[in-house]
Amino acid sequence: MAEILDGKATAAGIRAEVAEGVAELVERGLRPRLDVVLVGDDPASATYVRMKERDCAEVGIDSRVHRLDAETPQGEISALVEESNADPGISGFFIQLPLPKGLDATPLVSAIDPSKDVDGLSPLSAGRLAVGLPSLLPCTPHGVIQLLRRSGVEMEGREAVVVGRSNLVGKPLAQLLLRENATVTVCHSRTRDLAAATRRAEILVVAAGRREFVGAEHVGEGAVVVDVGIHGREGGGLVGDVRFEEVEPISSMISPVPGGVGPMTRAMLLYNTLQAAQAQADGSSLG
């Protein structure tokens, strides 16, 4: 039986560390603050934001939500981004995606000050990650790295394969694995003989965005498998990009869905908010 990469327990440990860091800043007279720009009434987005508010309350971070109508003009949202960049009371902020039709997220996210970009998704943040400068890291990829590291997985010198090349997960995760001195291959929809490539992996991270896409034929004996995907299951429940029941017997470690990467993503948002607040308090640069 494979060892389970327990994202819930690992995330709980990170939240406890963040709470300690927040308490230290509060003693210095600064309470970290995370703002969210929520446009429209998408139910899933509203649920995510409520969860993030609860997470912030748990660790002592102040949280505020800017709720805007779906018909809000692009220019008004852009002005709010600039106001948030300039507000010294805001440690970090992000725009909840997706935005309603008619709004373009790219220029809005691009305008976020990298020192406050707690999602780590702006082009400036991505560029700083690529060249190795200090930056706030994208929450899901960084969560994967922390889950591996805190579970005792050695990454240096090992062959890692990432399935997926999105700006949100695949590309930044490849960069972070390179930082850990892994040998990294990125696979995608045009990869010839995907199974041959993924079977070489000692560490296999699947972020394909396709329900139960990876099965036993894709995984080498003893591989560490991280499933980033999350999808609704017919009849209720959640599944990932990996067919867990097939892959678990041949892997050495595997992350479940739910309870794997998801809790880590949420924890790393809190971590980034604390990092941003500490850098601002100390006058150091994250962007």
C-alpha cells in the first residue's frame, strides 16, 4: 500500500506556523490583511471566497472582500487594483477568477504589484520566479513542493514529470522542481507516447485538468504521484486527474482527492499573505 501524502495534516501544520508569524507581527503593531476582489455572483467563486475568509480568521489575518456587480466596468476594477497597490494597509490581494463575460482578467492581474501578488500569477511574478528573484510563489505549485518536502520526498537529482503546461500550475511547478534540483520533463496534449514519458518519473505530478486521465499504464513502480486535479463525480463526491484505485498499489506515495493538494493551495495563500506582510514590515523586496 502506498503512503498517503496527507494534504490536510500538512496544511494544518502550515496554518499553525502562519498563526505564529501573524502573532509576532501583531506584537509589532502590524496585522496582515488580505483583500479579495469578487466580481459577479458565481456560486463557486463565492464559496471559495467564504472559505478563504474563514482560513484568514483562523490564523489571525484581517480579510476584506470587495464585492462588485457583474456589470462593473473594466476601468472601475482597474482603478480598484491601483488603489489596492497603493494602500499600505493591504498586505496582499487577488482577483477571484473567473471573471464574468466581457471582462479581461489579463491586464487586471498584470497590474497587481508583485509585492502584493499573493496568487503569484502576474507576469512580473512569473518572470521573477523564472529568473530566480525573490517573489510570492503561485499557491498550488508551491503547495505541491511543500507537500513533497514536508512528507520527506527527496527531489534533488530525481526525475520529475509534470503532466500539464498551464500558467497556473504546470509551468511554475516545473520551475520550482528545477529549483529543487530535480530533472524535469513537462508533458502535454501533444506529447507522443505519454505513458512512456510518465513511466520514467520518480515523481509524477498530474495537472492535466482531465478527469481520471492517468492510470496504472502511466506510472512506474514505486513512483511518488501527486494529483492536482479535482472534478465532481457522477452521483456525488470528488475525483482527480488520476485513477486512484489503479495507481495507488504501484506507487510508493500518492496524494488523495480530496485531501491532497487542495488544502495545500489554501494554506499557501495564507503563507504568501504573511510573507508579503513581513517583507513590507521589514522594508525588503518581493517585487
